[in-house]
Amino acid sequence: MIAVLAVFAGIVYVNRLAVGSETLTQFMVKFGYSGIFLVSAASGFNILVPIPVIGFFPLFIESGFAAPIRIAIISVGMVVGDVFGYVIGNVGKGIVEERKKQGKIVSRLVEMRDKHKIIPLIILFIYASVVPLPNELIVIPMAFIGYRLRYMVVALFFGNIIFNILAAFGFLSINSIF
């Protein structure tokens, strides 16, 4: 919890310093939307980089980027990061299947997947929409038990869109308070 608060405080602090900084604004403009995409892909793999790129939304506005395009690019980048989590789960599945040591837990999860195909995807969508924790916490196990990437990507993309809209305007509000 302390780490989450520290990251949050750090993001607010950097935004306060950055807004009005001509040097940082020029830096952002230089890398443009492709830079935002690359940073959001790294941020999307939250296990590696646990800093949400959407937290810097006030800085992006200061740099003159269009809000809807920026949110869409960040969301796509986050999905790319989540795909890395899917690959980890898929590789883990292959290793376990190779050793043929599927335990009771994995067998029950596979049984649940076969019985309730859509419910975990709905849970993934809701999780990606409102929970500020890494999507990999759900993506990796779902890949491990064999959910199709194409269905997960749809749930993740729309969930990330909602999350980023909520977070962006939340950070704008917080930035205006301080």
C-alpha cells in the first residue's frame, strides 16, 4: 500500500513540475504518439514497470496531444504489454503440459473454463476497467488454462479504455487541486 501511495505521490509531483516546463514539453513533442505508445506498452506489462503511464495525462495535455487519440494509443499500448503476460502464461502452460503434472487446481480451472466460457472474460473486462493492479494477475492464469488471446484482447482493450478515461480525468482533477 505504501508503494502504491509513493508511486501516486511521485506521479502527482512530476506532473506539477512538468506542467509549464518548456523543456519537457519539447521532449514530449519530439517523441510524439509513438513515444507514448512505447511507454504505455512497457507500462502495460505492470509486473515489469508498475507505473501507469496514464498518470502523466496532465503532462500530455500540456504538450498538446489530443485527449481521445492519446487515451486510445495508451490503451492499445497497454494491451500490447498485457500480451506479454499472455505469452508467459502460455509458455507456462506448455511447460506444465510437457511434464504432465497438471494438478487439481489446473484441472478445476480448465473444467470451469469449459463450463463457463464467457464469465472469466467479463471478469477480465471489469478488472481491467476499474482495478488499478496489473492485468497480468488475471491474464497469465487465463492463458495458462487455454483462453484464446483474441477474446482476451477485446476485453482488455475496452477495459483499458474505461480505466484510462477514469484515471486520466482523475489525475487532471488531482493535478488542479494541488
